[in-house]
Amino acid sequence: MIIPVRCFSCGTLIGDKWEEYNRRVSSGEDPSTVLTSLGLKRPCCRRMLITNVDFIDELIESSAQLGPSEASG
């Protein structure tokens, strides 16, 4: 899923924080600490990044393997 630009609940801009959040958590930092350092203090904004599943690359790869006629239905 592609990260939304804004929080669904409060409208805070969050889309620009996804790359740094993902990079830092992948390198072993505590997600809570990373979210706080990015300025995301509200639970609604924090859940937007914590619950995001980044599978767009897998979706594109699967679609390419199917071919044009199979991917369209």
C-alpha cells in the first residue's frame, strides 16, 4: 500500500515521513522513538505509519509476471 499523504483522522501531513521512518526502523531503532523524533505525537498519526504494509513492489512484480492480458482481468 502506498502511504497516505495525510492522517485519515486529523489531517496531519505524514506522507513525507514514511521513507525516514521505514529506513530507521529497518536499521534497528525503536519505532516509538522514531515516531516521536519525526514529530508524530498523536496516536492517529502514529498508527498510520505503524500499520502501513509496503507491498507495492510485490504487486508490481506480480503484475509484470502475469503479462498484459492476464493482469487486466
